[in-house]
Amino acid sequence: MKRLLLVLSIVLLSATSLFAQEKPYMVAFWNFENLFDIYDDPETHDEEFLPEGIKKWNEIKYQKKLSNLERVLFDMASIQRNYPIVIGVSEIENRSVLEDLVSQPKLKGANYRICHYDSPDARGVDVAFLYRADVFKLEGSDNIKLVVDGLPNFRTRDLVVMWGTIEGEPFYFLVSHWPSRLGGKEASQFKRDACAKQIREIKDSLLAQNPRTKVIVMGDFNDDATDPSLEKIMGAKGKVKDLQKGDFFNPFVQMLRAGLGTLAYQDSWNLFDNICITENLVNNEPGTLRIIKGKKFYGNIFSRPYMIQQEGQYKGYPLRTFVTNNFQNGFSDHFPVYIYIGK
């Protein structure tokens, strides 16, 4: 009898310790690729995404797009059986499309809150956050205009920021969709450099006020993780051993150098989608939150066969919603990226 009680005690103790193990938190970013509603906004150029527009964008296609995004986000949540605590998103038309998305059946359980501001972008696309209020305790948010020297009237996506705490530790999140390479990479580079400079200045200011603040910057940067805008101007280093106090660490540099990417163009891969963190989330003291490394990398790219074009000219590329104006019933032209933080 004593032996049986001892065995039962060991089993119960093991079960208790198993359930007591804290799952790491997922922080993600995804470019949704033109998540527009079907209604005309007279203040923006959204004509192609209207029922009478060139893409014949209607309620059926819109609902399919929402369902496809829901499928991916739910599958991402299934990895750890836990919804991401923060999801940065880009290429969304307004707050209402996000309200429709978080109302999808498989996402309702996350009870996502929305942090969104309208941007002056000519097409009307914005960036935003979805966040779980049960984990991230929001204290404030704002939108910050991108400042480009010599272009005072430049219209693009604002930076969206929010700050608060996770398990009592101060966090500051920033999501951005940097200016595109329209007109050529070199000709448009000064715009992305301006964004990189502005983000670095924001980070430096935050850490000067409180060195304990963990800064997480994410977005579609329209530059690779190894381009000078990220590595030199923003100062996002790719190796942990090179980090100094106050530096940015980019978990996706090593992934890019290994040949991995989030979007394909002319049969080559780019990694424009990045999540950069401050050094205090890498070399943090024991018992506090820090980034968790996977088997090989600190960063992660989420893709599944159903998210990939299986045939034709773009075989192997992300399965997107449209190819020119032909509806593909896909997901996005970008794969999502994510990191884990935990103790």
C-alpha cells in the first residue's frame, strides 16, 4: 500500500510539474497582402478593390480571404496550443477588416484587442496590432508619422506603437511597413533609410528613459535583414556575441544567410519581414523574459504546403490572393514570421 501511494505521489508530482511549465509566448508579424473591405473610401485610391473594380472584389472573395487568414493564424496558434500574444499586421485597409478577422470562429477564443490608426497612405493601407489583453497589459499607444528629409508631403504608412507590460516587465512594440522599392531599390533607398534612422532614435530614447524597457520592432521593411538600412542605420545585429548594451538584435539575419525567405521575386527569396528586439531581451537576467532559441535559429518563418503555389509559373512561391487581377483564393505573397519569448 505504501509503495502504491509512493507511485501515485510521483505520478501526481510529475503531472503537476508538467502542467506548471510555462509555455513561451509567440510574437508574430504578417503582411496580409491587401486586406480591403468591399466599400469605397472616397479619401483613398481603393478603386481596384471594389465590386465594380478591376479585381471584381466582392463579399464572397472578401470572406474567403478572411477565412484563409484565420486558417493560418489558427495553425500558428496550434504549434504551442496558445494564440500569439501580439501580432503585427500590414496592408490592412481599416479597423473594420480587423474586427471582421478577429470575429472569425477559430480566432474568437483569443479575444484579440486591436491597436490601429488610420495612415495618410494614398491607397489607404495601414499597419496595426492584434494583442491579447490577458497577457499584454496595454498602457498606451500612438501613431508616428514617418519623416523623410526633403519630402515634407510624403504620404505613406505611419508607424504604430503601443506600450505596456508582460508579467510586470515593460515592453514597447512598434510595427512599420517601410516605403516600397517602386522606382528601383537604389532610387528609393533614402526613404527606407529614413525609417530605419527614425526607429533607432525611438529605441535609443526609450532606453535612455528606462534601460529595462524591452523594445520589439516588426514589419515589412522592403529591405532584407542584411541590407545596410537594417544592419548599419538601424543597427540590428545578426549575432548574439556581437551585441552591446542597447543594441538591436535581428533573429532573421542568420536565416536569410541560410537561404530562407518570406517572399519570392524572380526566382529568388527575400526576407523583408523582420522582428528585431533590444539586447535586454537576449541577455536578460535569469527569471525574466527573454527570446528563446529554436533548434537552429532564434527566428521562425511559418509556412505550410497549402500556403504555397503548387504548379505553374510561380510554383514554390507563397500562394497569394491575386496574380495580377486573377483571383487565386490564396493567403498572402508573404509568409508570417514569429519569435518566442519566455522565462
